[in-house]
Amino acid sequence: MANELKTLVDLKNQMAPGDGALMDVAEILTQENEILNDIPFVQGNLITGDRYLVRSAMPSAQIRKINEGFESTVSRTEAMTETCIEVVSRSIVDMKELELAPDATKFLLSESRPHIAVMGETFCTYLFYGTDANGILGIAPRYNKLSNEQVIDAGGTGNNLASIYIVKWDNDEVTGIYPKNAAPHAPTAAGIEVKAQADVYVPDRNGKTFRAHVTDYSWTAGFKVRDSRYIARVCNIDRDALLAGGDTAKTARQELFNQIIKAKNKVRNVNQGRVVMYADPDIFSVLEIAAFEKANLALGYGDVEGDRRVLRFSGIPIRRNDCQKNAEKKVN
């Protein structure tokens, strides 16, 4: 299908059989961070990212009567550029350990797993909070004003605030991107690159050297929002009120449900395509407890994804997002 949304796992399955190392990286990235199972990734048209057109003015339609003419109208577009970031990590394994391992390939992969996982965590943190003008501009900085119609105020004023983000992923409008292949000499796919060297002498913590197997992992990826109506944010959620217990928590929870409904209905064609809701661990726990208490008819466990049931609000899957665990600043 032309508009099929392909995640890293889907792209991994299209890699050549000889790209085993790249396939392993793609699989570990998605296993360690479930958000990467939602995001479609498409190739940009630049070696640094993607350049595209956004319609800044729409044409108008008119009612014409018999024997009367009508005016010509035009639409306008504006060129925009999204830049990818390169996330890197290096795994160093003592050659003696590798030589003693029963299965060297499995041992190397197990040692590399935390290095690959942290790359995914870093990318997802930038996806939500990145502010680099030459890199990823995250969701929160894009939706950081109450004057934005896609931003709903939950009314919190303390120092322990959170947000819920509702994203409709789409290959054209809201998507992950990876650049055109700038290094045809090196194996790369979906922006992932792996370079390994054995018998490299590296320094230990005291400056002495030892033989090591060194693997450099690189993932170059970005984030594009072409139509802002495909995302909505419930901001200024008071974590303290929701976690207080008793009537305070009950009132705060009901108000949160109301704001989620408002935000959901801001998302364009919310009942079509891949729409996902993201909440930090505390807010996710509040929603999960409310589902067990049947505190809201729209909240509950829906169909199964893989081997587990999925928490949903009005049919929209809710993901626990550890990248949102830190308190957010108040949105004004």
C-alpha cells in the first residue's frame, strides 16, 4: 500500500539478509522503547533531513450565479526544512572476554544492547523536548502556547506538571525521517550504521591499553510535522493533585478526562489512521487505576497487541512514555 506506515521493525524486515547487524539494532531499538513501534519512518530528500512545502494560504471557493463571473484565487506554499540528529554510542569489549565466550556473536550483542537502547531513549527525548534549531524540534516546544488551538490547559499551577500528547502518525503529515544515504560505502539502512573493529588497543580508566573489540553505533533520524492539526497536547496537568488520593484526586481525575476529550477532538480525522496517546509513568498509572475502577466509560483495555492488552481512551491506545518522566514547565 502506498500509504502504509512503516516502523523501524518494518524497515528492518526489508533489509538485505547480509545486514544482520543493522537488523539487530533496529529490533533492539523497538524492543527497548515501544514508542518506536508507533512512529513511521520515511526517507528524507536531503542528506541532512527533509525539505517540504507547507500550504500557508488556501484558495477559496465561491458561489456563482448564471451569467455572472467569479474571481480567481490562489493558494500559497512555504518551504520548510527538518534536520536529523545523529545519535551515537560505542561498545568496547575486551578481546579475551570475547574469545572465551561460547558464542561470540551473541555475547557481543548482549554487551551492545544497553548502548543501542540508550540511543533510542535519547532520540525519543529529543522527539518530545528537543529545542535545537539545527536538529529536532520536539513536540513540546512546537505546542508550547495556550494560544495554539491544539493545546488544552488542564489548569495546574504547581512545580510538578505533566502533559498528555495525542499524535496521529502519518507518512506525509507527522512522521519520523531518516536522511538520504550519504555514505554509500558503508552499510546503512533507515539511518542506522554499524562499524566494528577487532584487536583495537584502547585505554582503560588508568590510561593503560588493552586489546578490544570496538563497535560504533550510529542512528541518524529526525521528526517532521507538516500539519499541526495532527497533534494535540493536554498541558499543565497537576501530578500532585492526581496522586493525592481521596476527593482531591477524584476531582482532578475527572477534570483530566474532560481535557483529554477536548484534546482528542482537536486532532484532525482522529478516528482514522494510527492515533496514539502518550503519558508519563505517573499519569499512566492514574489512568490505569481509573480503568480498573471503571471511573470513566471511555477508558479501558481494548484489543490485544502482541501478547498483551492495551489501555485505551475512546479507542486510542495509551503508551507509557518514560521520556516524559521529568516535571514540565507551565505552559502559558
